[in-house]
Amino acid sequence: MHRPARWGLGAAAAGLATILGLEVASLGEMDPLRRTISEHGLGPDGWIFGVGVALLASGSVAIAVSLARKRLAGLFGTIALLGWSAGLLVTAWFEKHDWSVGPSLSGNIHRVGSFVAFLSLPLAVVIIARPWRRRERSRAGLVAFGLGICSVLWVVGIGTAILVGASHGLSWWRVMPLGLVERGLAVTEVAALLALGVWAAAGHLGEHAGPSTEGGGPQVVPPVEGRATS
């Protein structure tokens, strides 16, 4: 198993477990249909949420490194996956708006980071795991690609709901059960990330490297030993 991928999967799983623990602990206090996941960042236990998101972001970076080193991810896919990680770190560092007090600069930065993260991950997965890029297909890669497409559909659905709401004069956070939709998108995207990590951990260096030159140079075919020459 490739060491960066193993570390990445471990860190991502630890971050996911931390956030799930917060979700379970707050079931009686927070409405998961309307309140977003980053609501955990407010209050005295906000540092736990920050640690969980930072672990997920660190794991994502390690998985990106593994995919890049094994030539499973091209330049654009790697940049998009790192964009997801950077967006997560921003959401972990900057708290969302506390509407009992009012909007804040921290909340605006948090919102930008969350948009970057949620948009970058589907793009990264579709670019990296697209099955037509290579001849041999990995099951984990195909699963990641399918989850990436599902993530894209989530994003398109959210954008459509926002446009429909705006045309009727409704605020974008009121046109859908925002907490439920965000959790559905987050679960799909994290599952896609873990599938990428499993793919990176399972293969050998250079495995599935196809003829695509994205992010790399041309393929060099070694001469066949013993070939007759004239």
C-alpha cells in the first residue's frame, strides 16, 4: 500500500469520525435539516470541528500527493484536489456567520472557502478518475468517478434551486432544506475522496498510466529485447 495514500485515508477517516461524533452529540440541539455542518464551529467546542476538518483536508493533500506520484492524476486534477483541501482549511480556520450577532468578515471568508471546496472536489474527481483516460480500469476509480458525477448533480441541483428561488424573490438558504442538502453533498464528496484514496493505495507506481499527456511528458516505450534487426 502506498504510504501517502495510507496516511491520507487514515487522516481523512479520523476527520470524518470527529465530525460524525459532533453530529451525533448535537442531534437534540441542532436541526440537521436547516442547520449547516459548519454550525459546529460556533461555540466552545468549535475547535473540535476545526480539528476534524483540518484532518480531512490533510488527508486529502496526502491522497493528492499519492495520486500525483503514481501518475494517476494530471496537473489539473491535482490542482482541483488541492483546491478542495485549501477550501476546507479556510472553513476550519474562519468561523461562519453567527446570525445572533450579525454578518462578519470571518463568515464571508468561510463562505468563499466552502464554495471553493464543494466545487473543486467534483471537478477533481471527474478529471482524475474519468474512465476513458486509460485502458485498464480500477473498480475504486470507477466508483470514484460515479460519485464525482453524483456530486456534480448535487451542485447543479443546488444551483438550479437557488436560481428558481431568486426568480421568486426568495433567499437562497430558504429555497431548500439547506442542512440536509449540504450533508448529502458532503457525504457524496467525501465518499468520492475516499474512493480516490483506495485507488491510490491499491495500485503500483505508474499503474493505469495511459496515453494522456495531461500533467506529464510523452510515454517512452522501451525496445523489445531480442527483436530481430535488419
